[in-house]
Amino acid sequence: MNYTKTIAVSELPEGTQKAVTVAGQNVALFHYGGKITALCGTCPHEGGPLAEGNVERGADGVLRVVCPWHGWKFDIATGNMPLELGVRQAVHDVKIQDGFIFVSDAPSIPAIPPPKHDDL
Ligand code: FES
């Protein structure tokens, strides 16, 4: 798996998130709970910027980013949505090397897109 060097770990303090570009893709990096994770940064609903969403801990203890456009929520570690739709945002693998965050060019966990509006 190929990795792209992104930003320094020091540029992503605990409790923050940031959009980066990885192999031409918008990726949202998150640093919460002592862990750095990476999701596809474009919401599968209508393209909202997930790196600009708030991260909140659910009653089940799971950290999720809330899309700033219409409120869809994604687990920042697994990409899963907590809804019956079974939608999942793609997750990229993260490696830390020499103080920098490297992100896999291809997702390590593939997306499960939402059903088309016609199917709802
Ligand atoms: S674009 Fe993200 S919830 Fe609508």
C-alpha cells in the first residue's frame, strides 16, 4: 500500500482535525483520544467537508464527526454511520514516521455509499 506524507503531528494537536490532500483525494485527519485517524473528507450525502464538522462522543462512547451541512455522523475510526442505512465512509490507514503523518493512498476500509434517493 502506498502512503502519502501529509502534515507534521505537531500541526494536529489532540482534539483537532484538518483536511489534507492524499493522492488527489480530500481526506479528513482527526486526532482524538490519543489516536490519529483518517476518513475520506467528503460527505457521501451531498459533499459536505467532514474536516469542518464537530467531533462528539456518543452515549455509546464512540467518537463521531458530525457533517456541518446536514448532520450525518461518522465514527472517526471505522467510518460507520450509527444509522440503519449501513452507510460507511472510507477509512485510510495512518502511519507516523519521523514526526509526520503518512496516509494510505487507497482506503484500508472501503466506503459503503448511501442508497440513491430513488431507493429510499
Ligand atoms: S452533505 Fe453531509 S450530511 Fe449532507
